[in-house]
Amino acid sequence: FHIGKGEKQYVDCCTEEQFNEIKKLDLSTPHLQAARELFLFQCYTGLAYSDLASFDYANCVEKEDGKMFYHAKRTKTDTDFDFQLLSPAVEILEKYDFSLPKISNQKYNDYLKVIGQMVGVERLHSHMGRATAATLFLSKGMSINIVARVLGHTTLRQTTRYARTLSKDVQSAFDALEGKM
């Protein structure tokens, strides 16, 4: 019996449109609200579920400009990672008095499947938050070596499995070349 590692070229992620649909969802059920907010927090930070579950606001440091930075070691690999808490992530933390809700991985994924059905994302699961973060970070201009550091990867090869080159990014790259060649 053999399970091959890394046979899949990419890790599943949400498109920017799907991400925005998840953000806009009007959820009245508290456990679905919490799951959606945890998923969005993953999309804003790139945290894996295990690191999300062990997130501790005490690891945040405020810089002179008021920006908050988080530093920790990955639960899975004991590798350092850091990121800036974007304002939407801080808003989620404020809602929960800086202590994120705790949901088991199984229940969290069950809730995400329901949310995914609401927005047309088949098999929405927790790891898609991490992959969505990586794809959005790259799409918005963050360099791959910085994304690797944020995700706690030790090689760029690991990070490229999360990196999608979006059609709009290809178009933008060619728009920037227009008239320069």
C-alpha cells in the first residue's frame, strides 16, 4: 500500500470571487459564522489549521507604526513564520476578544462544506484557506520568497504548490510589457 507524496500539482484554493462571496455571506447560525471567520482569518494570514488552533495573540508585537506582527513556529514542522495582521484579521480577533473560537478540525471542515455549498465551492475545507492566502498574496504582488516565509516553508518548491498564476495576472504582466519591447 503506497500513498504518493506531492502527486497533485496544486493545492485547492478559492478564487478571489469565491473568497469575496464567502466574506459577504449572511450567516445567522453562530457555529457557521465562527467557521467562516476562522476560514477568512486563514485567508488573511496563511495559517494551517494546526497553527490556527494554537494561535496566541500574545505572540503579536506592535511596531512603531501601529502595525501588528505575529511570529511563531509551525506546529507541523517547527519552522519559524511571521506575518502582519491585516486589518480584517484584527477585526475578527476583536470580535472574539483576541481569542479565536476553538472548533475541532472535523467539525470545522463539516461547517466549511456547508458554507462551500452556499457559495458554489465544492468540498471547501480548512486547507483551502491557506492556499487561498498564498494565491491572493502572490496575485497582489507579494514575492514568492516572502509568501514562503509567511507560510513557514523551508523551500520555494513547497510554496509553488500553493501558487496559481491567475489569468488576470498574466494579462497584467503583458500590459506592463506593452510598448517596452
